[in-house]
Amino acid sequence: MEALLKTYFLILKINILIYALTPLLFLMMTGGIPLVLSVLVKSYTEIKRKNIEFEKHPHLS
């Protein structure tokens, strides 16, 4: 019984890993990783810039 449970949890872990990695694999296959990275960097720098502007001019909010 215990061996069965261990096997079940192992399969469950593998399934969770597969589900987590599938979007990444799909992105890699379509060459979308650079796209995603550029979007993340763009949004991050945008947020940073807005924060800096806000600190300079807090009365504008």
C-alpha cells in the first residue's frame, strides 16, 4: 500500500512538472522566449520610470 502511495505521488509530481513546463516548451519552440523577456524588461523599466517620475513630482498623482 505504501509503495503504491509513493508511486502515486511521484506520478503526481511529474505531472505537475510537465504542466508547469509545457508553456515554457511551447514558447521555446515558437521562439517566444526573447519576446517574453523583452516585454518583461519593457514593463519593468516602465514601472521604474513611473516611480522615479512620481518621486520627483508627488503632487501630480
